[in-house]
Amino acid sequence: MSTPQNKPSGCPVKHSKERQSECPANANTLDPSNMMPASPNEPLPDQSITLSKKRQVSTIPRGGTESDRWVYPSEQMFFNAMIRKGWQFKEEELKSEDMQHIITIHNKNNEDAWQEILKWEARHAKECANPKLLKFQGRAKDFSPRARIRSWLGYELPFDRHDWVIDRCGQEVRYVIDYYGCDPQPDNTVPIYLDVRPALDSLSAFKDRAAVAFLRWRTKYFSKTT
């Protein structure tokens, strides 16, 4: 069984305390599955760039259904959500290629987060072999206790936080995901580190966190070297 990653270990680094704006979310009418308003898939009246309306189906099974999977927003939907949240762009500041890049990063982060959750859920494979994502919520301004403790040690606060609630065959289990951005790499990519763990809402989650922490400690200090 794979051990959930001990992220962030070498990062987040101790750099600027300035935080990027949170992911687009929240409005008056919210979808209870993601706590976000419905986002239209049509261009805005004064929109100057052409964006794709195609949506990609994720690998993440959707809770409350037999076989459905979550579907990612299109470039157009994501752009509309950003504008609704108050983001402003001059015509020369944003190109369609930029939105393609944003969507690629967004989708990859979600897929990576789900894979990290599955590593934790492998500890419960006997009771539930096929967990599903039931709902999620962006909570960028609600720093987790873990993130605050890291900030007291001089590390940067996460630029975003999501809470994902999974359906473990009838049992709802909440996971906390902190998103950390690090310095650009030589190839100009900017890695995003995901700190994924079950929220300490139950004795089971506490046992999982303690067991994985012990495994990480043992691997770090007692693993054989060749």
C-alpha cells in the first residue's frame, strides 16, 4: 500500500507572504455539491477572446450515482467564474492560450488530489473498495490548524484550501487539501504542492493520521540504504 505523500516537505519555501486570490467560488445561489453558483458556458457580452466550451470528464467517481464521474468546467465557464469573482483583465493581458494553461493546471491538481485521497482510502479498502467524491468546497480564507502552525515556523501560508467530502460506502469522510505554490523551476514550470489528509473529525481519521505519521518517520530514519 502506498503511503500518502508527506507534502509539503521541501516546499512551501519561506518566501513572500503575499497570497494569490482564491479559486472562483461563492455567490448567492449555490450548488450544494460544490458550494458554487451555476456558471454559464456562453461568452460574456464584452468578451474579446474566444474560449473553448468543451468540458473534460474526470476520473473521479461522483457520489450519489452509480457510475457518473465529475466533469470539469470548460475554459469559458472558468473565465466567467473568474469575472464574477471580480477578476479584471486588460485585453492584452489574457489570451485564450492562458485559459488553456489554467484549465490544464486546475484539472491536474484535482486528479492529483484524488490520487492522494485514494492512498489514504486504501487503509479502508476492506470496508469500501470504491470511495466516491460526494461534494467539495473552496475555503481559501479558512486556514487549517496545520497551515497556521507551519506559518508560525516561517513558511508561507497556502494560497488555497479545499475540503472534499467523500462517500466511503455510506460514511461521509472529510479531507482537507492545502495548496502551496513554489518557486519556478528551470523549465519555467511552477510546481503546486498538495497537502492532502483526512480532517480530524473522527477517531478513525486520528488513527489514520497517526499511523501514517509513524510510517513516514520510520521510513525516513530507519529505511535501508543501498
